[in-house]
Amino acid sequence: MKVFVGYDSQQHEAYKVCKYSILKHCKTAEITSLDQQILRKQGLYWRDADPLASTEFTYTRFLVPQLCNYSGWALYMDSDFLWLSSVEEVFNLKDLKYAVQVVKHEHKPKTTKKMNNKLQAEYPRKNWSSLVLWNCGHAKNKLTAQQVNQWSAAMLHQFKWLPDQAIGQLPEQYNYLVGYSTTEPKAVHYTDGGPWFEEYNNTEYADNWRQYQQQLLADNKI
């Protein structure tokens, strides 16, 4: 099971805890960080810095099909996730007729800022691209590095290269938006900001994140 996690150098701890939570529940997951600097060195990413991008992985997630040689299945997620269940459950939902499967949120942000004073943008299909089960071999997913580096944010994040019928749905519990969702979560998404930011220290499910963080620190000491 190939799993790709967005990486932001300013949120290194969030990435570490996200990765730990994945492996805690699914030891066979093969995790790759989408590190923009590494992708630049590999010649796969050359976009200029986008002042509206809230993270370093805003665009790199769309390189997943190419990184998988347009074959098989892969799961992408932002680094501000905490898994309370196995990612294998998501892979078990794969459906060959879809190019991607996502949680189809109707997300309307409550604030204009997020993640340590970053701009909070509102747009159609917001957060659909924060968790993506990619059918990398699907004919509609022949995304190239050239396209990923040239297409607009709206084109990519709203999956405009795909017909609507090629976008499948995942249960919301696998992309539980803290402060917005009401279902019982299997994967918590701290979309506005997690407890690694001081102002979100007491956000919903912050104690769960800190528990995993402490477990990670303890394991690293062994």
C-alpha cells in the first residue's frame, strides 16, 4: 500500500506524528514524503513560490500518479492528519471505475486565517484534495510534471481535468475536519491548524495528537 504524505519544513513535527499514526495501525504501509526540495532536485517540480499557497505541498500531491509510474493505487494525505484506524480500510474501498476517490466536503471556513496566520481561501471543492485515493493507472490520470507545474490551483484542486463521474466518494470519517465534521472519525484532519501551533493547543482532538506524539518520542528512545 503506497502512501504519500505532504511535507512542509515548517511543520516537521506534524509530518512525523502523521507518519507514526499511519504505521501504528498499518505496519505494511509504504510511506513517501512529498518533499518539495527533493522533487525540485529530481526535476519534477519547478513552480515559482506561490504567495497564496498555505503549505509546501500545495501542488506536489498531483505528482503522485507519475511517481507511481501511472500504475496501481496510492493514497495521498496532507501532513496534518492523525490516523485512528488503518489506511488499509481506505484501500479496501477502491473502485476501478474512478480516477480518484475523495471525501466530497462542502467546506465553508469559519475564519479568514489558518495555520499560524496563513490566508484561509474559500473555493469550490475545498479539502477534496487533502485526502485522495489515486487510481494511478486510470486513463484520465496521465498527469505529467509539466501539467502539475503549469496548471492553476483551481484546475488541480478542483479536479477539473476529470469528468464528475470519474470522481468517487469516500466516507467522511476518513477525512474528519476538526471544527466542522460531526461523524465519528477514523482519521482526524486538523485543517485550520493542529496542536503543534500554540493557538490551536486546545483544538478538538488535540489530546489524541499529543498522545501519539508522546508515544513517538518514547519509541524513539528505545
